[in-house]
Amino acid sequence: MHKTYWISGRLISTNLMSTAGNSHFRIVIAGAVPSHLGSRNYGGVANVVWNLAKTLREQNENFAILALEKYFEANKNVDGIEILGLRLNFSALIHTIFLVLRNVNIVLSRPFQNSLKLIYAIYRLLLLKRSCDFDCLHVHHIVNQIPLAARLVGITQPIIVTMHGMDDKFWKVSETKRQQMVANNNEQLSFATAITWVSKTYKQQALNLGIGKSLEGSVIYNGLDFAKVEPNDNEVGIVVFIGNLKDNKGVKILARALELNPDNFAKCYWTGKGQCGQWLQEHPLTVDGKFELTGYLGKDELARQLQAASVLVVPSYSETFGLVYLEALSAGLPVIGYAPVLEEIRNVLGLSGVENAFVTGFNPNEQTANELSLLISEVLANSAIKSAQLKNAVMRKVREKFGWNELGAQYRQLYKKVLGN
């Protein structure tokens, strides 16, 4: 369908329908998508969205993805999955301006960055309404302002929100600003029909802060795509860090721990990018060749890195789930990381006996670099966890508990409950 507009004295014709035009979807998943699909997003949530999508496709669910957060490509279909992207639509643009002016107090009542996200979310949802019909909106993360935008554009379909974690800035701001962020979270959640949390640890963290108390949310864990994960068989003392190179991920305390005993490990690979990258680049152990920064790695390269490593160490100051821990365990690789989350993973997996040596909790809020150094030494020296039989037992438990077939079924059961069919 085409419409024409007089803009600046010129006659302009624009296609108002997406490649999914006049389609009907039972579920629209709103969230980031991975970089291999054309996104500039390298976060773990993007992989979760895509793995969920692939699972729903295999289970014959009728759905599409509304691609957000650094996705600037047009609509496309990838492996039978409809991805609703970004496009210029004058009707939606004019309608967005109208809604922003009409709700200017709401738009301007939040931090500037969130105001921009809200305006963008309004535009994207107006495009969505012009592209297709749908029964339910499943939103991953709420920093994108989608739930509030849905209310402003008149979307009345039920909204499911999956809470993945706190904004990185949450613990770095003043108490006043932190309370404003809590209020923003609750404002977004007030428009949700149902809520899910990615871990019990994160749910309790949020509830303690006063987030999400109005909804009794369930826990549905994030899962893994195990297609290309192979058992780890390395014994040469390779330490690997995977994640954003930021202070809150424990980058500096890990570097200090490795400094204390540099002869205890062969090499440490730092996989990711972030504010600590330059600091690591100039670190003496990088100059000596003991540290190596790899930047972001693709899925296959990451699998090979896990295959070559001896231990994963990500000593975060806080985690909501820690998908990278599961990725390592699924390759038979022992992990050291944020103690509360690893304790939850240990319990869900039902680890027993020597299997417990694969999961070592560390809390940088309470423990020191020297203690972390000792833990790394203990794991690298533990010959028991190098047993192929033991590794396979741990890998099997990870695949059973965190496989997407089971988790996808849990989401479909939630869709059925929310929609009544």
C-alpha cells in the first residue's frame, strides 16, 4: 500500500507496509539481535533473543522479532524467522512527533537518554502497528522504554517482560538517581501483564530494591545453543576472561590476582571490549606476552577459545545470571565467578562430590585479589576435574537443565497462560 504526501513542496511516495505487511503473529519478541544478523549489539541478551526465536520456530510458534538496540537494517527473513527492522515511514514519523508533543511532560520527566529511547520506542511500535497484527508483545529488557511506549501508542495487547539485569550505571550513581531508576523500572513494569526473571538471584536483588513487587514473576533461566560446543581438554594453564572489560566485571582485581603469581599460568586471554581495555593494553603482563586482548569473538571463535582454556574467571561485583559461566561449563571448563549466581547454578545443576570443583564462587565485594589468586591456583592444580568422565557428567547436566527446548516450552506455557489459548 502506498500513500503520497506533500512535504516541502515535493510529492513523495512511500511504502507503508513492511515485508511482513498484513501478517498476523501470535507473539512479537522485542529485543536486541546478535551481530551476525547485522546488529551492532554484542551483548548476551541478543543471543538469548535469537536462541529463543530459533527454538520457537522449531516448536512451530507463530512469531516475529522486533529488532531493537543498534539494529538499523530493514525487515528481513532469516532462516524462516521474520525480523522487523528499521525503515523510514513518514506517517509513523509524523504520528511520533504528535505523540511526543501530546505527552511532552512524560517524555521530558526522565533522564535525557531515556527520553530519546522512549521517542525511538514510540516510532518503532508505530511501525509495528502498521506492519502486522499480533496477540502478545514479549519485551526483553525495559531500558528500551517499550512498555511505556506501548501504552502511549495505544497497544492494548498483553505485554510480557523478561528482566535480564540492571543498567550498568545503577551502582555508580547517587542514591537519589538510583531511586529514580527504580521508579522508572516500576513505571515500565506497571504496564506489563506478566514478568519473568532470568535467575532467582536477580529476582531477589530487584525485590530488595523495591523493583517488581506489584507482579509475581516466575523464573525462566536463559539457555544455551549447544550445537558447536565440544568438551574442553586443555591442561596447560590458560586463563580466560569473557565479557565487557569494565570495572564491575572484576577486570582489575583479576589482573592483580594474576600479577601475584605470574608463573602459575601460561597466558590469560581477555575477550571483550570496554573502558578497561586501554589499561590492560598498557599492563606489564601484556607487554610480557602473558596477557592478550582478543576483542569480541564470533560464536565459533569463542567455542574454540573455551576449548583451549583451562579455567574461566569472571569475578564480577554483581551478576544477574552469568550466561558465560554456563557456556564454559557446557564445554567442561571449570569457572570462578560471582558467588551468589554460581551457587544458584550449582543448585540447579545438582552438582555433587568432585563435580563441585567445577564451580568456585568469589565475591570481590568481600574477598581480596590474593584470595582470588589462591583460588585460581587451586583450580589449575586440581587433577580430578581434568577427568573426561567427570567433564562429560557436568556437561550433560548443563545441557539437560539449560537447553532451549525445555526453556522454550516454559515460555510457550507462559504465552498460553497470558493469552488463554
